[in-house]
Amino acid sequence: MVKRYSRWLIALYVASDAVLAAVAFVLAYLLRFETGIIPVTKGLPPFRQYVNILPFVAALVPLAYYLQGLYRVHRSRSRVDDFFVVLVGSVLAVVMGIVSTLYVQTYVVSEELKARGAFEVSQPVWALFLVLNVALTFASREVVRQALERRFRAGIGLKRILVAGAGELGKLVADRILEHRELGFRVVGFIDDRAGGDHLGHRGLPLLGTLAEAGEIIRRERIDQLYVALPLEEHVKMLDVVEAASRELLDIKVVPDLLQVIALRARLEDLDGVPIVNLTDVPLQGLNSALKRLIDLTLSGAALLVLALPCAIIAALIRMTSPGPIFYRQERMGLDGKAFTVTKFRSMYIGAEEDTGPVWASEDDPRCTPFGRFLRRYDLDELPQFWNVFKGEMSLVGPRPERPFFVEQFKHRFPQYMLRHKVKAGITGWAQVNGWRGNTSIEKRIEFDLYYIENWSVRLDFKIIWLTVLRGLLRNAS
């Protein structure tokens, strides 16, 4: 029943996306040629010419969304995720539309149709279409989201969840699901081999039975989805539970423990016929690495130009308010454990660490100058790091770089810590936008940094940049 409901929802999305794409294309034409907002200098193309292209546009947008994975229904997808998937999918649709219409106009149609520009589409129309299509599609997604959340709160259409493992990992999964009831999940209970005595699980959720009884419990409780959250020492039992759930055609989610975290995105390789598992493979390689570098180069170059005047003002104020150099340079560890020199605006008095040695900076650090506290509060001391990005020593997004002194300590205390150096260090990162910045839990920062490395994508990078700006503004306004 749940899968059938998902198919209907996907069909609704595809149909509405096609209709809204057509509406956005017509509105873009009207805004461009009928309102007078943008002066028409090359003549007014007939409306019928754009109407003839409507079926192509209506089919193109769902295709682009499909390529971006927008039709994979994930109840846990956030509004920010929805927006960026819609944005990237719409940009892809526009690029495909421009290329296709140019190709048809150049190579396919007759000379007569070429002369009439039968398949030409104005570039401002494409730009307006992009904005309108993102707005309309995201608004439609929001309407559906609100309707679904009302259903879920009323107890309609809930997915019944079973958690295999009542230990700390299983309790964490249950907590997260219970905290987000709008996602439409209902935790039925736990299965665990400790169910022989106390049958009360966590937060009132029952222990329904042992791991060996998984198949029977899944059928009896009409389970829709299984979360496997077992410790590593029970990996054999984990395989048995997964096999039992597979026979019932369940959606199975495995919550990674330490080994999976260390493995990142394991990849199967071949050594002259011998299968080899690469435990340190990451998605940010080859073409992906070149694409990320191009984005870093473009955005950091633009930032250096835009921020030139504000940086000059900050430099003058540093010079006026305290003696010493404007910039502070410090050795940090970056990609593949190689050291580089990070540049920041100086926010502390000269010789701040002469007596203490390397220590973590605190919120009300007495070593900071008055103007330095202002810079740190708004993260303005980090602005010169755009130059590190432009030079290729850092990236806009990535794990924050740490000083070698602390790296030497952490790598012995936290075995997976050095995996952060599989990618370039960043000005901002997934850990920072989730609240793990500065003097906070090292374990949590590692967890979020490794998630970023494993799940890197252009969309995730732009999401982190957007959240950095948004949460920075909210934090500083409070």
C-alpha cells in the first residue's frame, strides 16, 4: 500500500512539473514581450512560435528532474534539499533547452524556418523561465509537503518502523524519528537479543522479541521499514536479520557503526581477478575534483573583487586600533596531510600565545583585541582565506583546517580523524553549519566531516554555502 501511494505521488509530481513548466514558459514570454519591463529591440516573435515549443519544454523539465533524482521519494528530505534539487534540475533543463533549440535551429529545420527563427527562444525568456519554474515548482512541493504533514499528524499514511538493536545506536535512531513526526514514521518497537527479560525498550517503545524472531515480528506487526542499528560484534546476526527482512520485501536501512564510518564509500576493485575492497575511496576525484576546483576558482575570485573595499576598511581599522601587522599567518594541515599557511585578519594582541602555547580560542578570549572580538563574532577575520581558496590551498567548502599541534594529538585519540584530510580544507563545512564549530565536540565534527566527504556533490556544496550565510545572519542577529 505504501509503495502504491508513493507511485501515485511520483505521478502527481511528474504531471504537475510538466504543467508548471508550460505555465512558467508562457509567463516568461508574456513578461518579456508584453509587459514592457525589458525593452524589445529585435522585433516581437509570434506567441504561436513559443506555443509550438511548449510540449518540448513540458517534457524536458521532468526529464531534468529525473536525472537529478527529484522523483526518488525521501520523506526525510528537508526544504533546503528540495529547493536545491529543484534549482539544479531547472538549470539543467534550461541548459538542455538552449542546446536543443540551437541544434534544431542550426541543423534540422529548413532554410525557410531558419529565416523565420521558428525554434529560436530569447535568452531573457530562458532566464525568466528559470526563475519562474523554480518558484512554481518549489511552491507546489511545499503545498504537497504541508498536505502530507497534516495527514501524518492525523496518523494517516504512516510508515511502520522496526529498529533492530536496542543499544545506543538504536536509541539514537528512535530519538531522531520521534523528534520528526512530520516525516510520517511510526516506530513500532525494537528487536534485540536482550528481550528475554525486561520488555520495555526506550521511551515507552517495546522490545518485541529477539533478532531470530525478526521475520515473524515483521509479518505480525505489518512493518514497512527496518532500521538495522546493531554493534559490529553482531555483524553475523545483522546478516540474518537483513536476510529475513529481504524475504518480506521491506525497505532496509543500515545505520553505520564505526567500520562503515571509517570505510567512507568503499569501492570494489580488481587485481588481476582478485576482488579488492578500497576502504578509502571518496567521490571527490577526477572530473568531480576538477569541477569543484572550477567552482572554487570562480567564486573565490568574485569574492575577492567584491570584498576588496570592505577588506581594505577592515585592514585600516586593525592598523588604527592595535599595534602590529594586519594579517595573521598560521600553519594548518590540509589535503593529504600537507601543511600550508592560512591567512586571517589579526584579531589578537601580538605575542598572544607566548605564555600559553597553542590553545583553543574561547568566545570571550582575553587575548583578542576589542576590534578583534567584533571580527570574530561576525567571522570577518576569515575573509582573507578566499585568497587561500584562489591559490588552491583550500576550498570554499570542506572540513575546517586544524593546526599540526592539535592534529598530532587528535589522530591518536580518534582513529578516523585523519580521514578529514582526504579532501581540501574549507572556509566552511557541513560540521560548522550544523553547529559544530570552534571549541566543540571533536567526535561530532569528525562525524559530520566524514558525512560530507562520503556524500559530496555540487548541490551539497551550494547548500552548505547557503546555510553558512543564512545561519550566520540569524546567529549574529540574535
